[in-house]
Amino acid sequence: VEYFPAVDVETGIPIQQMDAHVVTVIEKWENLDALRAHLVAPHMDIYREQVKDLVEDVSLKVLTQA
């Protein structure tokens, strides 16, 4: 549905954990099956190969509204 990159912004809030080397990509999907299909799509293999020297680590967190 949509996705966008986000980076930390300094707020002065003591509990905030800052990392200038992290880009968080926020993604919104129609459903979990759509996300799963995207993760194994051929274009994603091409993309991963193209950015492998730029990416140190990848983690995934799947959320829903409470």
C-alpha cells in the first residue's frame, strides 16, 4: 500500500535511542500474504544484490493496531 524511509530526529527525550546509521523503512501492506509474496519476489533478490554493500543488518517487525 505504501512505504517510506525514516531516520532518527534529536528530541532531547532521555529514553530515546538514537542511531545516525539506521534507516527504518515503514511499510503498510494489504495483508500478511502480500508481504510474504513481496519478500520472495524476484525483483527483491535483484534489489538485495544491488544494496548488499550498503546494508549492514536487516530486521523485521510486523505490527498491527491494538
